[in-house]
Amino acid sequence: MRVILILVLFIISLTGYAQSEPPFGDGDTCGVYLPETIATCGELNQTFCPLSRCPLKEYKLSIFNRWGELVFSSTDPTKSWNPNETGERYSGDIFVWQLMYLDAAGLSRKWVGHVTVLR
């Protein structure tokens, strides 16, 4: 059992994305994926944005710092949050995100999670 747990964690860390399976799934056929970790340096995974198998309608992504202050918000699904763009020092912090959209069936979806910003 322990080996399986380690393998699952290894696969998640390689992809860097959390898949929209339970608790995200809930019959949503879009399959939304969100990174669990992004880095402020290096070449890979520097921005935070959802990936989806279908277009997301009535989309809104909000990101909050540990004090509940809004640090990023967008209604454009193609716009990513890049912590380096603001000039603030965000490395080593954990942020809460909230994603709202209509799925392919027209059902309203709302997910909340967190993303870690590494140095």
C-alpha cells in the first residue's frame, strides 16, 4: 500500500497538475486540470492557469494570498497568473484559488484549491 501511495505522489509531482477527478469530477466532462505547484525561476511551470478539454464559459479565476487579499483575477481563460509580473515577492508562499465556470452541459461549477509558489 505504501508503494502505491508513493507512486501516485510521484506521478502528480512530475506532471505538476491536479486533475478534475473526485472531488473535482462530479460529472464534469471538461476535465479541468490545475497546477499544484509553480516556480518563480527556471523554464517550466512558471504560470498558473487551468487546462481543460473543452471551452469554459462564464469563466472566472481568482487567486488570494494567505490574508485573503485578491492578488489576481481574470475572466479570460487564456490569461495565466504569473507571480513574477507584479514585482511582488511571492516565492515560498501558498495561495488559495477559486475557479468558477459553466461546463459543456451548461452546469455551473465552482472549485477551490491551493497552489504553492516555489523559489
